[in-house]
Amino acid sequence: RFTTQAGSAKATTYNTLMGVSVATAIGSGASLYYLNKNSAHANMEAEGLHPADHPFPQKTLFGTFDHASIRRGFHVFKEVCAACHSLDLIYWRNLVDVAYTEEEVREMAAEYEYQDGPNDIGEMFMRPGKLTDPIPRPYPNEEAARAANAGALPPDLSLITKARHGGVDYIYALLTGYCDPPAGVEIREGLNYNPYFPGGAIAMAQNLFDGVVEFEDGTENTASQIAKDVVTFLNWSAEPELDDRKKIGVKALLLFSTLTAISLWIKRNRWQTLKTRKVVFNPPKNWNDTPRKH
């Protein structure tokens, strides 16, 4: 307990010691948290480096998606990522009014052919894509995907930002973190070194370079910008309800804040007479002289 006695040397010393103790405890706790979060140990390469915290706007409390970035990100996915990775949970209709107009999405879907049927004579046939079709897969099945990638299975990217520890920061760091292996580290043929991937050896080669795609809106197509846009798109594919959820959250905060203020006002003003009422018993002056009936 802090004391406020003035002019007391003992009290001053006590207050000083208490302040130093509190500061030491806070500093020790913060240090332990930092060391535990950013611990360096011999097995760090097996776990992968911790990604840095990148300023994606949707990560903030009231931040929402940059829909221009989602549009560019889908362009990157279609031109680069779709050659190996699927997007099973996203349909063409999901892109309408999010990154493209309905007419633009219809045109993109019609560029692909889907098997349909049977027709009137019981045969399957191919037709242009529609809004209700899913984003096409690069391979017909898992075996074909492994055969084309030396046994490695490219994961589906629909929920990849939620399926990996670190989320968007990890995916961004992975896409931009390729480098030469350090001295003493040997990478098996067919694999690539990436310090953010657990174990350091990843089958996926580096695919994002400066100028690998051209953006229609004139955005600078550096490797970091391309990675940022495709990660934003993948984050949207995993959480397409994020914008609406935060909008509803803001409305709920405003509503409950108003109701709380009204409740406090009612309690203070309507219940004031009851809360401040004092019941007093005043016995008669001749209490002891009053005869009692038995």
C-alpha cells in the first residue's frame, strides 16, 4: 500500500521501493513474453522463422478489405497460382460486386469449359462456364496433382490464410522469402530454400517476380506488390464475410453504447429516491415508562 504521509523518510523509501518493484515486475513480464514469442533456439529452422507483422488494412479492428487489391489479387491467382493450386470453395458468382461486375465475371467464366449433362440422348457434353460454376481446378484429382509436382500435393487455397499459423503475414513472408540456403545447409534436388517454411525446404518454386503480371489499373507490379495483392485475395476467399461482420459490429457497438447510457441515466434518476432513502426509527421518549402488555 502506498502511503501519502509527507515529510517521512521511511515513507519515501517505501514508495520508491514499491515503484521499483512494480517496474521490475512489468519489465520482467514483458521480457519473458518477448523472449517466448521470438525465442531463438537450435530447432528454429525446423519450425520456420516467425513472419513480421505486415500492415494489411483488414487486420485492424475496424479495417476492411481493399477491393481494388482483391481484383488485382485474383488476376495474379489466375495468371500464376491457378497453374498448380485449386480454389474449391469459391464460385464465379462470389466475385460479383466484390472485385468485378456481373458482366465481367460472366465473360471470364465463359472462357472455360465445364462438363455437363446428360443431354436428351444420355451423353455428357461440354459447355461454357456460368456464374454458378466453381473456379476450375488445375488437375482432375489428387493423383494427377502429385504426378505433376514430383509427389508434392499443392494445397487448396480457399482457406489457406486461416489454415496456416501466422495467417496473411505467413503467406506474404513465404511468397517473398525465397533466398539461397546459408552455409552448411544442403537442399535436396527439386526443392527450394525458404526460411519461413518449416524445415526450410519447400517444393514450390519462387513464382512472384517483378513484372510477372501486368495490372490493368497501372499499379506498380513489383514482387512485393504482387504478393500483397494475392494475399489480400486469399484472405478474402477465406473470410468473405469480414466486411459485413465488421459493419454489423460497429452498428452493435453504437446500439449497445446508447442503451448502456440510457440504462445508467434511468438508474441514476429514476432509482435515486430508493437508492438514497434512509429509514430511521425514533423510539418514544417515554419508552422505558410505557406499560407493556403480557
